[in-house]
Amino acid sequence: MENTVLSINWGEILPRETGLFFRHRWPEYATRYGLPFSRGTLQNLDSEGRGPEAVVVAGKVAYHRESLVEFLNALPVTRPSKKRVGAAA
């Protein structure tokens, strides 16, 4: 198998008309668009300064679409292991 770089272009997946993605609605976005991470993981990444650039709107944490796309596009994408789960060693 040749070495190909795997990638996901989140800019093509996330709707352009949505300018802000609110963290409290993350479970809905994860279901609708297949976004990775749980809301709690995103909160942890934010507290460590490793999440997408955040803003606060009316007391709610949100991410500009561009910042979120940039963050998601930087995530590594790999192929699943060919090892069978539960297979004898």
C-alpha cells in the first residue's frame, strides 16, 4: 500500500452560514457534523490553551468557524489498525 496523507477538510463539512459554534451545543454539532471530542474534552483543551481560539458571547463560550476549522484541520488523521480487536496474540 502506498503512503498517502490522510486528511479531512472540515471547511467543507461545517456550514458556512454558521459563524459561531457554541461549546454548550457541542454534542449537537458532534452528532450532526461528526465532530471529534466530547464537550468535556474540548473544555479541557481550552483550559490547557490547546483548543481552538474561543470567544465569550453573553456568557457562553463559542468558536468562530474559521478558528474551529483551522483547529480541526490540524488534527492528525490515521487509518485504523489492521489488528483485530480481541484476536489471540
